[in-house]
Amino acid sequence: MASVKNLKKDINNVLGDVIGAVCDWELENTDKDTKKSQAIIDEVIETFDDLIAKVNAKDVDDSKAHFKAINTELEAKANALIDKVNKLK
């Protein structure tokens, strides 16, 4: 892991891409109900807040392991969110 700054950028970019995918789906499917897609966006925002809070935590014993765990959690949650977006179609 290069830095906390890069981890924060990764979180922002990955979750921003998920929101972008949801918005693209909504634009392509204007005739469909957007309750499920809006719920995904809400979940993305909750995930973002949770991960950033973990990054900013000060009471960490092993910072390298802590940030690696956050990166792994980001990957897992992003994959789950993308699966939900793909099921919208």
C-alpha cells in the first residue's frame, strides 16, 4: 500500500464508478422503477462513509494490516455492489 491518500482515492474512484454504473442504467432504462437502483446508491454511500471512517481511525495497532484489510473489504463490497447493478438489467 503506497499511502493513505491513495487508499482514499481508490475508495472514492471505485465507489464513484459503481454510482456511475447505476446512473447509466437509470438513463438507459427510463421506463423502469428506480427504487432498487436508488437503494444501491444509498448502499454505496453507506459503504463509502464506513470505509473512510475506518481509514481515519487513529487507534490502530498495526496500520499496514489495518489498511490492507480495508482494501480487501473495498474489493469485496464493490464486487457485491456491481453484482447488484448487473442484476438490475
